[in-house]
Amino acid sequence: MKRFLRSVTVFSVLFIFIFVSINSQNKVIYKKKTKFPLLDSIVKEREKKADEKNKLTGIIIEKNKEIKKNNEDMEMSLSTDLKGVFPPASTNDFNSVFHFKPVAQYYTSTCWSFSATSFYESEIFRLHKRKIKLSEMWTVYYELLAKAKRYIKERGHSFISGGGETNGVNRIWKEYGVVPAEVYTGLFEKNKKHDHIPVMKEIKKYLDFVQENDLWDMKENTAHIRLILDKHLGAPPASFKYEGKIYSPKTFFKEIIGLNMDDYCSVMSTKYFPFYSKQEFKVPDNWWHSKDYLNLPLDVWYDVIRRSIKSGYSIVIGGDVSEPGKVGASDISFIPSFDIPERYINQDSREYRIYNKTTDDDHGIHLVGYKKKAGKDWFLIKDSGRSARLGKFKGYYFFRGDFVKLKMLTFTIHKDMLRNILPKIK
């Protein structure tokens, strides 16, 4: 009996334990989050101090913005009056070659492509009587790619920016061909204006990252640069239709453009090198260190320019345009008498300015016309830069001969106009 009672007791205890265990499972409940007033007060104090600091910083920033704006509003640039300057009355006064109307480069450093493209468009018409508007941005795309490749190859020891030299167009077209303007605009939206600040920033940021982390790999790096260029400028087409026929950029260049890029010569004038020799134009924008520049004495150099345009050959020319004698509102550029009297402009006065960097290589333009007036040479200049749109004749300048002699550094011309000079090359 006692054993039975003991068994019942054990069974009862076990039953009660099991019953309690089954019915005492934890349940999910929600309750208000516990707050810690002391910690919250610390956070509020921290945020208050940050707000006060940010407010003060904001006040300082806005104050400095106002100071900067006031300073900018008060800034002045050195210019000149036009006493004794008698330019042609309009673009119609010039004897000019065929050229398309000026195209603005907007927020880019691609004057080299705009001016050289315009030059070769004029050459296509001169040689083949065909009017074909070509893409400036096609060349820019591949030039930026080439710059990045050299930067990668040289492990960062190479110049990379939006600038370049006009004979870079020859190099790009020979390798990649070219396309009509409507086929590749470098813009994703119609009527949008070129702005290359974002693409250049992204390229530089990527290449800086590669350099800082020693991630040099030509294949991978180049592929990434292409992604950046495609993102901002669009991917260049592999083929396109022109006048009812399908072309690749190379076949279009060969069959339609019909220019021999080896027929063009770049010319400079500096005492730094022997005359009648081919040398390197030593400026950053000649980033691939081209040594194909024919160096001529100033009087010969200038005579080629004048003879060429008078003979119906246009010229792509480049040099320094950051001068008081460049007056955009009046569409003219000349050398004021307070700078140097015209009779003193010679090889040495030109060289002095090249040496001390007051003459520098900063802009490429297309020389498309000539006019002799009051004993002075005047050249009609097609210009993609912004200052050429300040005056009456949008996209044009009238350059007086003294400005060309003193401030222009290089030009490119068809070798026909150098026939009597090329045999003298050493």
C-alpha cells in the first residue's frame, strides 16, 4: 500500500511538472522601449553644441561667400581702348574660305578639337567640294582614352587634362577614323551644352585611386576609363548610316573624307631650337611629346600664314589669347602700343615672352579669312571660345597681324604651302 501511494505521489509530481512546463512557455510581448533620461540628456547636449557649432560655421561660410562675391563683382581685367585701331567693318569684308558656322565648346578645354575639326572640314571642301560637318567629341573621346592609357603606362608620370594640340586630331583619325557630327554628339540630351568638369573629375579620381593603391593594370584600368567616358559622353558607334550606306568610322574616313593626314605639317617659331629642323613643341598639351613641329624663323613663319590664306588655304593656329589687346566685345585682337610698338615685334621680343611665360599655349582657333586695311593685315578667326560670343559677330574675332606675330605659337597647314621650305629641313 505504501509502495502504491509512493508511486501515485511520484506520478502526481511528474504530471504536475509536465503540466506546468507545457503551460509556462514564454510568449512574445511588446512593451515601450526603455528610456535612459541621463543618456538622452547627454545626447541632447551634444546635438545642441553641434547645432551651435554648425550654425556658427554656416554664418561664417555665408559671410565668406558674400565677401567672395563682392570681391568678384569688383574684379577688373586689364584691357585697352581702340584708339588708332581700324578693323574691318564686318565678317563680310574678309576674303574667306568655306567653313561651317562657329560652334561653341562651352565648359570644356577642347578648343584643339573644335578648331582642328573645323580646319579639316574646310580642307574637305577645298579638295573634294563636299560639305561634311564632323564630330568634335568623337576625337575628344579617343584623345581622353589615349591620355589615360599613357598615364597608366607611365604610372602617373604623364599629363592628363581636357587640353590638347591640334595635331592630335591627325593621330586619332588615322587610328580610329571619324564620324559625322549627327552620329556622335557627346551629349545625351538634345540642346544640352557641353560640360566636361564632371567627366574630368571622375577620370582623375579613378586614376588617383589606382595610383595610391598601386592597382596598375592596363586592361582593367582602360576598361574602367571607357565606362567613365561612356557614362558622360556616350559610347562611340561601331557603324552608322550615311547617305543610305553603312560605314564604320574607318571606312567613312577612307572612302568619304578622303584626306591624307600625312599631308599636313605643324609649324612653330622659336630660337630655342635650330631653324629648319623638326622638334618637340614643349608645352603640357603636347602630352605625347610629338617632335613633328617644323621650326621656322618668324618672318618665314608669318609669311606662310599670310600666303596660305590669300591662296585659299585655311590654317588651324594656336597660342596665347589672355591679353589686354583681345577685346571680345569689339571682336578684335591686336597689340596695344603700351605693350610693345608694332615696329619692335621681332623674333627676340616674341622669344622673350615665350621664355617668361607671358606668351603661353592656351587656345586653338581656325584662321579662315584675310583682309588688308590701312596697311595692316587682318585675319578672320573662327573661335569656339566664350569670349568670341561677347561681340556683334558671334564666334568670330578679327586678329591684327601684330597679334599673330607676337602671340600665336604654332599652326598646321597643308604641305603644299611649304613646298619651297621642306627641302631645307635639316
